[in-house]
Amino acid sequence: MTTLETSYDAVASYVPDLGNIWVPWDEASGSEIKLVKLNPSTGEMIVFIKTPPGKTLTKHFHPGTVVVYVVQGSWTYNEGWVAGPGDSVVEAAGSTHAPTMLDGDEPTIIFAVIQGSLEFVDDEGNRVGYDNWQTLLERYNNHCRTLGVPARDLTTW
């Protein structure tokens, strides 16, 4: 049996929900985002996204893989399936889509691990905006200042 060694002490990052705020994100859909961790080295973003029932997120392109876990509510790409609480969806790098939340009494909340950026596109596929770890960090810090609450360090692992 081989012994696994590391050159440093591996430490888990505990992220309490207390003080972790929802930040306005996708204006068109009324979605909000809660940032868990942002990785400046890899560009990975670990987030929760909350979207009102019946709304569709702005169409976007993923250059990297995205893994989604549904916490509450349900959503679809209109591809013959509906993801509900406890379901997972793995979005391949290079995919473009606009997820639609199903109607209901509560918002849909997903947990997502996003590799790289999200590039928002129009119906012709032209880039009209983007988010990456840097833009989300700036949005988060600005929202904390607006609310008068201290910002957490989202980039320390």
C-alpha cells in the first residue's frame, strides 16, 4: 500500500451561510447569486443561483464544464427532461443554452461548480456580456458596500 504525502497541510474551507448574501445577478430573469468560493488560479466559481418561478436565464455559453445540483424548484432546457430537487446536470464545455424555471410557488435554487466564465449571448450567438471570478467578486464587493455589510474573502482556499 502506498502512503499519500502532500507538501503542505491540506485544510478544508468551512463556509458558514451566516453573512453569505444573495447578490443581484441576471437582471432579465430576476436571478440572484450567492458566492461560495472563487478560485483565481483556475477560474472556478462555486455558487448558488436563485431564480423566480417561470423565468428564463439569459442565454449563455460555457467554455468550461459546469456541474449543477438542484436544491429547490425545477428547471429545463426543453430537451425532454426536467431537473428537480436532488437531480444533477453536467453541462459539457462548449454548450450554449438558456435554462427555464418551471412555474411554481417557490424560486428554483441550484448549486453549481463552474469551470471558467459564463459568456452571455444574443439569439445570433454574439457575446453581449460575461461573468468570471473577477466580475463576480467585484459585483459581490460592490453589493456588500451598498448594504453596509463586511465582505468575506471568497478567494482564500
